[in-house]
Amino acid sequence: MSFTTSPHLIKDTSVSQVMIQVCIALMPGILAYIWLIGPAIIVQLFIATASALLAEALMLRLQGKPLSLFLSDGSAIVTAWLIALTFPPLAPWWLVCTGAIFAIVIAKHLYGGLGQNPFNPAMVAFAVCIVSFPALMSQWPSIGLKLTLVEQINIILGFSPSIDALSGATPLDALKTALKLGEGNVDVGHLLANQDIFGNFAGRGWEWVAAGYLLGGLWMLQRKIITWHVPTAFIGAISLISGALWLYNPMQFADPLFHLLSGGTTIGAFFIATDPVSGCTTPRGKLIFGAGAGLLAYIIRVFGGYPDGVAFAILLMNLSAPVIDLLSQPKIFGMKDKKA
Amino acid sequence: MALSGNCDQGNRNERERLMLKNLFKFHGGVKPPTNKTQSNTQPILAAPMPSRLVVPLHQSIGGTPRPVVEVGDKVLKGQLIGQADGWISAAVHAPTSGTVAEVAMHVRPHPSGLDSLCVVINPDGKDEWIAHGPADYAAMSPADICSYLQQYGVVGLGGAGFPTHGKLTLTPSVAMEDLIINAAECEPFITCDDLLMRERAEEIVRGTAIFRDMLKPQRVIIGVEDNKPEAIAAMQAAVKQLAEPFSVIAVPALYPAGGAKQLIRVLTGKEVPGAMRSTADMGVQVFNVGTAYAAWRAIGHGEPLISRIVTLTGNVHAPRNYEVLIGTPMDELLKLAAPHPDTDGILMGGPMMGFIVPNRQAPVIKTTNCLIAHSPRFFPPAPPEMPCIRCGACARACPHELQPYELYWFARAKNFGKTQEYHIFDCIECGCCSYVCPSHIPLVQYFRFAKSEIWAREREKNAAESAKDRFEFKQLREEREKADKAEKLAKAAAAQAAKKAAEAAAAAAAPVEGAEALVEPANPAPSQTSTVDAEKEAKKATILAAMERAKAQREAAQIKNTDNLNAQQQRDIAEIEARREVIQPTAAAPANENQA
């Protein structure tokens, strides 16, 4: 027999099991998305997954790593899904494709592959595309726009290039633009109540997608796929700063609930900021990481030039994660009352 | 301690209830399938006498006992065969009566697979005891008891095998607060302590009382994992029967609750730092439940430690606990449990911290608590190792609150300094991190590698330093010897010179007599000496004169560069000499000025 050392038992767990559970946790959000936008998102998920897996296979082949082992770990699929879910649903196919390939080839494999990437690949893809194709990345389908699957596929594949007429801004963008145009004479409460783009809590329809991610996130917490630290700190930080500014001036600043259910708050808090590879790993580090990302996301989305700040906030915190981890090493058993 | 009757019972129940409430938690831990029910349903059975017994002399931590028997000696059961060597060492005894067949190197049950000195006994089948009986416990001083336990070979039976008497001496400055009997038995598969408690609880309590008498702790706690209700009940009954104020506490089953430091934490809330060698420094001492039993057998019955309970389980038909003589070859023993044909190895200890014995003929020793028949069915090989995704599952499982993923990273990079900064030596190798890793990284192996590399480097460094010390000392010694020699020579030369001077003075006083003495050989010794000296002086003078002549001839023969100069050259020389005359006082002047 082969020479083995203790422990001789291992738990029935694997990277692919973890990744599959992350995909399952995304399902409530995806279902809400389909209900809101239509099946186009499934097409986008498919395009992203196929491009990511192809890119992954190519990179594994180039590095001489075992294809079946690494292709089945599910990490590329999670990255692909996050890209598809954060890009505009009617974006042209090549945009999602470019994002997925960039994420896998540049952000993941050029840094050493699984477990080695300093930045979250999906967020790198988002940042690259929003900087390179700002117009395309800001065109979201108008609410109430009813399109058939064929029409949606035609738009995605570029056969009916009439996207400008069909699309609008995101709720966050709409609010920001309205406030800018109103120059202090508009009231946030009034805007939210009267514009068609806003629903009960945040963007009409989008609020339910965000709630779907929240549900999936809580399930992951229960399954111990993630710990409470990052989501709590992330959501806590956004709530605190948005709450403080809202109390300070409710005319100019939206309420915390609006911010929690807008844009990428919930998907960011539970699915992206919790990425262990590019995030912090110590308990205190995770709290700092989550809070920092939440704070930055709010600042960028409210005061910055981009429709949402979650992607940049997480990338900026990815940058600081190694230092945070270094400085937040927990005290070990038997050393807690000692200064070290 | 003087409680009695209902009051006693009431107080104890109250105390136990309170203590149960006050249990503490340690960080992390895992819950692997326990697999204990296979082997704990049947009572302990005495294993039959094996064909031969191979008793290693080195079975516990510390010095290797010296053999005190020779090939061909007849030994009786319980007779001393290995004398303890030093304080941290424990004696070894013949497990049965018979003949010493060999005192030779044999494989020992250790991951290294190395041989060690063993006494091989061919049993005579009579199993005849040496004269023995209970010790006069009441008359013995603590020091007597320590040396008694050492001579009776009592060592920790929980795993490490530390000589028990070494733990029974108090740290003078620290009050002993808690004596803990470790009966957690947290490793999967093992049930030897469970069965021992069920069947021999009273003797365990008596052994515990000996430790209590020695250490005089404020509390005595027997910690048992809550998955052993029968054992807990038996222990509680025994404690009650003997009216001892011991608490039998059920601790939550969570591996590694049976680690000494984890059990201390759970029962007392104290955290003993990894670097602290002895828990006694924190006012706690822990003994395995089997050790308490062995101590009582030694003191109460005069029986040295020659057998122990061993669980035979795993890939076998009939898992069960056996009372086994130390020295029984493992393959012979395992046959009792009828291993399945696909058994491909023997695992000694539990699956979390045990090891595959490199040779199945290795004997059972004092620390062999469990033999598990290994097969791929029971222990499937780990799936291929994937990269670490820093999920932190290992850190959440680590009972010492280390960051295994960081240690792994540094160990892999051979950055051993960093591994020490991240406390690699606090790692107890419990295996929780490897167990939970979704990437199936054998983390503990990386840590063992890093530790052994660090040790190897320390050894090399120490070796280099002592070599340097030796070299420097050698140099110092040689120099000193040289100096001594020179001094001696100088002294001798001085003495010689002084003697010569005195003789020369004497010779000068009688120069003429010397010449006469040449023709008068009957003259006394001193004048004869001076005659010889005078003769020598004359010879020397002749030689010197000859040398002077030779020198003059050489000088005359050699042409100097100042000879045969023409007029121009002579003028130049004269000019230069004149300039020198002027310059020399001037050159000396600045120095004088500076001084002024």
C-alpha cells in the first residue's frame, strides 16, 4: 500500500462541492431575474459559462495541468455566472464573452490559476468592460419592456441593433441623474414615489432580484459555505453611511433600504466580497474587508461617476486584503492574555 | 472531603450540575464518524498467550532502560528485564514466565520503522508470577511512591507514554488546582478506555486517589465524552461507592476534546500555552484513565505494567477489546479479530493521529491503545490535492487557533522563519485541518515537514557551533602550549646563561692553572672543567679570527657601487649630501612646532 500519514480520515467535501453550492445559492436571484427581464439572462449565463470554460481549458492545456480535475472544480462557472449576472442582460454576446475570457485568462490564470488570483476575476471583468465600453455597460432594459425570447436573442447576437431605443439607465443611475438635473430642487422621496423606474423599496423589479440574492446568501451562511463576517460588515457599513446621510438630508440622500436593494449590494455582500481567494481570511480581517467594501461601494455609487460602486469597492479592498490579513492575525490558543 | 451520606450526595449532584453548566469551549474541532459501536458491545477478553513476546526496552519518553537479563535466563512474570535509565525513564518487565531467547534489535511500532533493543521471551506456558503483593502505601513517602511507580514501569497510556512519576512532583511555586483524569477518548474507533471504565471503574478511582494524594489538588475531575453513557454511569457509581469527592463530567463529543490542553480548557477554562512544557505550571495535571488503573495495579496489587487493553477494530469480522501482554506481535494479535482478506495494513492508534505500522510483526507496547485493520474500503485514498482557495475551513477547525492555510503557504515555500512566526510549534498535529480541507491538502504533512526541517537546521547549527567551539579551544590550547614551551625555553636559556657567566668568572680567576691542568689529569673536577672551558675559548677565538679574515677578503673582492666613480658622479654625490645637510633639520622642525 502507499505510505500515508495521519489523519487517515477526510471529510466528504471538495472544492467542486463548494462551488456547486454557490451556484445553487444564486438560483433564487436568477429566478427573480428571469421573472423580471425574461429568459435573456439564461442566454447570457450560457454564453459566459461556455466562454469561461473554453478559456479555462485553453489555459490549463497551455500550463499542462489536468483538464478534467480543474474544469470540474466549478470555479470558472461561478466566475462566469457572476459576470453574466452583473453585466446588462441585453448586452451584446461579445461583451459577456470578452468579460469571461478576460476574467479567466488574465485575472485568474496569468496570476497562477485557482487560488492564486489577487483580484476577484468577475469584478476585474466588470471593471475592464465598464471602462472600455461605458455606453454598452450602462444600457439596461427599460422596465415594462416586454420582449420575446427571439427578440432578446436577436439583440444579444446583434441581429437587431435597436438597443438604444429599448434601454434605459439603472435605478441608481436614474436617481443620480435626476438629482443632478434637479440641482437641489428635487426631493428623493418624491422621485422614488413618482418615477416609474422605482418600485416599493428600490428599483422596480430589481429589488426582488436583490432579495433573491439575499435569500441565497443566507442559505450559504446556513450551509457554512461562507461566514457571517463579510456580509454583515458590508451591509452594516452601507446601512450606516446611507442611514447617517439620509437622516442628515432626506431630500438629497436615499434611505438605507433603497441602497440595500439597489445595484449589486446583496450579490456583492454574499457572493463577491466573500470570495476567499481574493478577500481576507482572518475573522477580524473579514470584518474590515466587508466594511471597507461597503463604505467604498456607497461612496462610489453616490458621489462617483459610475452607476454602481460595488465592483470597484471590492477590487480596492482586494488590493488591501493581504495587508489586512497580515495585521489582523488572531491570537492563538493560550496566548490571548499575552502581548505579542 | 469529610462529607457523608445524603448531604454528600446532594452536594455532589449540585456541584456536578453547576460544573456541567460551567463547561468551556475550545475553538474549532471536528466530528468525524465515531465508529465506536463496532467494538464496544462485547466485554474485554484476555488475549491468548502469543508464541513469543518481543518487549522493546524503550517504550516511553526518556532514557532507554538497560537490559538486566541475558540470553538463556529464566524469567518470571513481572520480573524486571529493563532497569530505568535516569529519572525520566521507566522500568520494563517480563510479561510472562519463560526463557530469554534474544536481547537484540527488533522493529518497533514507530512510523520510522527503525529497530530498537528488545528482549525476546519464549513463554513457558505456566505464566508464573514473581512474588508480589500490595505496597505498604500508608508508610510510603511521595518520593517512595514516585520511585515505586518508576520501578513498576507505569507510564502514560494515553499515547505519548510519559513516565507517570515524572508528573507527580509539584511545581513548588504553583498551587495544584485541578487534577484531571482524561477519559474523553475522542479518537474514532478506539474504545479501550470506554470498556476499561465500564468494567474496572473502581480500580480507576483508587488509582486516581493515589494521584490525588500525591498532588493534593483542590478539585479532581474525570472528563468523559458524552458518547460513553455506560462508562460515565460506571465511574459515577464507583466514585460514589468509594465516597471520593471526584466529579465525573460528561464533555461534549468533539474531536480533539481528549487532547490534554483541550480537555483542560473544556473543564477549567484555562488555556495552557503551546510552549509551556508542563501543565503543572498552570496548576493542572492530566492523567489518562488507563494510567490511573495501571498505577493502582502497581500499588494495590504489586503488578508492574505488563499488559494493557487494546481495541482491535476496522476491517475485521469481530471487533473487540482485548487485554494484551506487552510485546505481543501485532499480526498475531489482529488475527483474533479475524481481519478481512483485503486488509492492507495495521493502523496503530486512531485514524486521526495514528500511523500505519511499517512492519506488522511490530509488538504491542505500553502506548498501543488500538489496532485498526486498514483497507481502502475503510480509508479510501485521498482525492488529488487541489490548490488552496484560502476558504479558511482549516482555521475554523484548528483547536489551537492557528492559521493552517498561512502555515501551509510558508511551509510549501520553505519559508521556515515565517512558519515559526505563525506558531508552527503550537500545532499538535491533531489532523482537524487536513480533515476539513475541501482541496484535500495533507496540511499536517506539510507541518511535519516544516518542523523536522527546522529541527534539522537547529541540529546543524548546534553541530556547527560546537565544532567552532572545539576548533577555537584547540587553537587556544595550542597557543597556550606554545607559550608555555617558549617560557620554559627562555627559563632554561637564562639558567644556562647565568651558569655560563658564573663559570666564566671562575675561569677568569684562574687562567694559568688551566694551562697547567692539561698535564695534570689527577686534578679535581672543577679545575678540569675550567681547563676544558679555556680550551673552548681559545678555539672560539680562532674561529672568530678566521671569520673576520674571510669577511675582509669578501669585502675586498666585491665591487661597491660607490667605488670607481668618475669625477662628475663624485661631484653629484657631494652636492646631494650638502642638500641633505640643509633639509634634515628643516624636516624635523614642523614636528617640534606641533609639539610646542
